[in-house]
Amino acid sequence: QVQLVESGGGSVQTGGSLILACATSGITYRGCIAWFRQAPGQEREGVARIHPGTGSTRYATSVKGRFTISQESNRSTVYLQMNSLKPEDTAMYYCAVSRSSGWFLTPAEYDYWGQGTQVTVSS
């Protein structure tokens, strides 16, 4: 059974930091693992992804230089280090896994999803 469980969300002030974790089980890493976010009334958008086999990463322009995606050596846990947070980063954050692709960081590419963890950044 595939499971993805996010943790680490919370409420911080502008400029603060959080680290999110996605603990996985029952997954064969054939494609990328990614972080997406969705604010109320907004479309889900890709934040960052990593290819487990190569370590190749991709980031949304809006978070490049502020967020870092990484993984444990055994690939079971993926992190999102979030620095210099802005109110526009406020959203529910989800981790997701693609069976075979995920290169372009779009929701349609991803097959398994976690339950989400809330990030709120106050101004």
C-alpha cells in the first residue's frame, strides 16, 4: 500500500523558515517525487521536484533560491527546506510521486498524493 505523509507545516512570520518532510512507504521510485501547493480558490501548482535516481531538481520560479528539495540516502523521506517565506507562500503543501515521469512538475504527471500540511505566512 502506497503512503505519503507530510509533516512540518505551521504558522510563521514573513522571512521565517520551515522544513517540510514527506515520509513514504510502499513506493517504487520510478519517477520524480515533488512538492505541490494549493491556496484556497487557486489551482494546484508545482513547487519543486527531485528525481530519486539522479538527484536532478526543478523549482518554480517563485521559490527558486529560497526553497530546497532534498532526500534521504535511502530515498524514503523527502524534505522541502523553505527559507525567506512570504505571505504568497501560504497554502496547503502536498507531496506527490510520479510512476514514471514528473519532469515538468505538473499535477497530471503525478499518481500518488499525501494528505497535505498547512503553511501559513503572516505579514
